[in-house]
Amino acid sequence: MRAKESTDSLSLAKTPNGSLTLRGAKPASEPQQQLGYRASSNYAQQARVVKGRAFYQNGSTWTDAQAASKNDWKRRQVAFNSDEYFALLQEHPEAAAWLALGNEVDLVLGDTLVSVR
């Protein structure tokens, strides 16, 4: 007795450019995570220039590019949406556009690195 041939058989075939492709393969129901150079990333989302300053996103934190220029900044922690946060905006109204990037921003103001969380 012959085994019944599956209609889902796979075969290799050449594409017009000479590379190999797998014919008869069903598309995956869920996309697989690609790693390395095959990974698809939206790099436009990871760097922004706001009012002449570059900011880089690392996870959910936006960091002022000026923060990397030295290591000995005075540091100030400010809770997002707190009274201190709004007092900071009163002191530095120019910072409103930079702080609008999100609720986690590291921003250089004068000689201080302000970390909003």
C-alpha cells in the first residue's frame, strides 16, 4: 500500500535571481522575533531633535545628548507630574518642549542633570 501524498508537501525552488526558496510552506500564524541584522527596528523613534537638542531613547527614558559630555553633573531627581515638576517648569519654561517627550526624561539644565521619573 502506497502512503498517501500530502498536499502540504514542501519543495525547494530557485527564484529568478538564483536564490533558493521553500515552496508549499504555510505562513506562520505569529511572526517570529528576528535577531541581529534581520531585526526590524524603527530607528526614527529612538532619536529626536527638540528645540535644537538631540535626545536618545533607551527603553522608556529619553536622555539629553549633552548628558554624555561630562560625568560630574550636579544631579536632581524630580517626580513626574509633582509640585516640584511644575516648579521646575516655572523656573525653566524653555524645558517644556523637552519634558514633553515623556514621563522619563534626563535633561541637562545649566550645570545640573535633571532626572524626571
